[in-house]
Amino acid sequence: MSKYNMRKKITLIGAGQIGGTLAHLIALKKLGDVVLFDVAGGVAKGKALDIAQSSPVEGFNISLIGTDNYEDTKNSDVIIITAGVPRKPGMTRDDLLGINLKIIKEVAEGIKKTSPNAFVICITNPLDVIVMALQKYSGLPKNKIVGMAGILDSSRFIYFLSQELEISTDKIKSFVLGGHGDTMVAMLDSTEVDGKKISQLVDEGKISKAKLDEIVERTKNGGAEIVKYLEKGSAYYAPAASGVEMAESYLKDLKKQLPCAAYLNGEYGVNDLYVGVPIIIGSKGVERVVELKLSKKEKQNFDHSIKAVQELFNSAKKIDPSL
Ligand code: APR
């Protein structure tokens, strides 16, 4: 709990591009007091002060501080982790494994003592493996540690579809599951546009199968496309918005169904692995993993994605046998 009456305390570990955007969005949405933590303490302090100075204009009344001391993050209600290095052009998310694994170990040590009851959202890549390592390193409950990826991938997919079909995004229902990498699975059989199955739109000639496949591919490469444009760093506005949606569902007990990297213990036939699936997020954390009926093709693609995550986790174990 925050030092200010009943306001919630939200700590952001990593005050880089995503961390700063998270702080800004959380302030604008008045979700709680914000502690921005970074090994580069000056960056955290500078961003916190900058956003705080917009409070008279924006009309929010929350506290924002920057720090490089874990004591200041004590008893957080929510922690969102973006500490790590982002991709450079030509790199895959998996290329970040060695360096971000070390960083996440340090973060896990920092948060497990100070905020054992927090709901922890990890954004650092390679997502599925880093969130799994975070849970193992910290020992925090599995239903209180989740990874942000599926909302972002789904949001990209829906946006691209809306542009192609010239229809508003809120008329499209779809989601992307599996690992947050090249093997992610757009759930075409569950994709609906204004109440119609996407396959029906293909049959009606509203969108060609080739165009749909192209959009699926573009979604898979959605992050890389932005990395290429930016040249330095990776996407941050849409990732931050997606992380905030998860935090809000927890803090307000909204019980939203959201695609996130969650710990699977038999669901979808997967054991002891974090991977992207629909979950219900409420005040108890991950309240339920929603098991959808997958078509044969979707199941095949999902299993292929699980295999890729498992293989990357095996590589992580080679780097750090304590995992
Ligand atoms: N503890 C706390 N913060 C750290 C640590 C650490 N051990 N190591 C690095 N950081 C901080 C850096 O100082 C930097 O400010 O993490 C921040 C990362 O910010 P950016 O480099 O701007 O990266 P960002 O775009 O925010 O992405 C962060 O999220 O989506 C993923 O692939 C992305 O893994 C990357 C992460």
C-alpha cells in the first residue's frame, strides 16, 4: 500500500522507454502511486519528476518518485518489469536471453524480499522464458507472476485487420496465443468481425486468404518491423498499454479474459511452462486459465510454439543450471 491513505502502490522496474510510458499511462489513468526503479537512478528520478510536473495540467493527484533503491519499492501492490536490454535491428527476441537472464535474477532478488504479495507483470524479452525464470528465481506464487505478450500481439493483429477491412477495431474479436516469438499463433477460427467468422469473410471475397496470411505474418513480425524503423530500441507505446490493461484488471478486480503468458500445469496438455493462453485476471491474480477448444491446425501450431519455448528454456538452463 502507498504511504498515501488507500492508494495502490505500483512499482515499475526499468525506467526506459516502456517503463516511462507505463508511468505516464498509469498517472493519466490514476491507477495508483508510482515508483520508477532503475539501476540508472537519475533516469528514474528525472522521468518521475517530469511526469509529476504534468499533474496540474492533466489533473491527476498521485505520487511519482524515481529511485535505485529497492527499499523504496517495499510493499508494492503491482510490479511491472521492463528491466533489460531491447532488440537492435536484425536481432530476435531470443538473442537477448543471456543478458536479460542475469538482469532478471537481480530483479527477482530485489522484489522477493520487499514485495512478496505483489502481482508481478513481466515484459522483458524473451518473454516466456524470462517470466518462467523470474518465477523460479523469486519463488513468488505462480498465480501472481504473469507475462505480457498476448494482448500486444492480439492488438497488433486486430489493428492490421481493421485497416485492411476498413472497420473499427472494436468490431473485431481475436487473439494470439503461444510463445511471444516467430511461432505465435493467431487464432483464426475464433476471429470474428462484426459477428461474422473471418472464414466467412474470406468466402464472401471481403478479404483474400493470401491477404489474411500476410496479416498473420506481419503480426508475427510486428515487433521487428518497429525495431527496423526505430533503429535504436524497440516498441513501447503498445507494449506499455497492454501491461497497464493487465494491471488494471488486477487492481480493479475486473476479471477480464486476457491472453497472457501464464504458468501451465496440465492445461492445454502443457506441464511446468509459461506460455501465452487466455486467463482471467482479478484481485487474486491469475484466477483461471481458460481452456479453449482449438482446431486441428491451431493445436498443431500451438504445439509447435510450445516446443520453441521449451527449447529456449532448455538453452536458459544451459546458461544457468540453477533454473
Ligand atoms: N535493474 C533495473 N533496471 C535495469 C537493470 C537492472 N538490473 N538493467 C537494466 N535496467 C534498465 C536500463 O537502465 C533501462 O533504463 O532497464 C531499462 C530498459 O529500458 P530500455 O532500454 O529503454 O528498453 P525498453 O524498450 O523499455 O524495453 C525493455 O522490454 O519489450 C522488452 O525487449 C524489450 O527486453 C526489453 C524490455
